[in-house]
Amino acid sequence: MKEASGELSMTLIVIVAAGVILALFMAFREPIMNAISSKWGEWTGNDMTPTNMIVKDYNL
């Protein structure tokens, strides 16, 4: 029984840690995307901000 509770607590720690990492990523997602978009535009000369990005619908 002691081993089972140890495995349960370790599983819970991993799930909570994954949730914290995901929450941090989601909190900083917008600034990261904006930084990547602005740098991409500098490198290619295209304005690739999220509002100007167009995804074409290709019928395959």
C-alpha cells in the first residue's frame, strides 16, 4: 500500500508540474508570437503579423 501511495503522489506532482509549465507557456504565448512575427517580417520583408497572415484554402 505504501508503494501505491508513493506512485500516486509522484504522478500527481508530474501532472501539477505539467499544468504549471503549460500555464506559463500560455501566459507568454502572445508576446512570443508577436516577437517571432516581427522578426520574420524583418527577414523576409513581409508583414507577417497575426492580423495580416492569410491562410489559403487548398482543396487537395
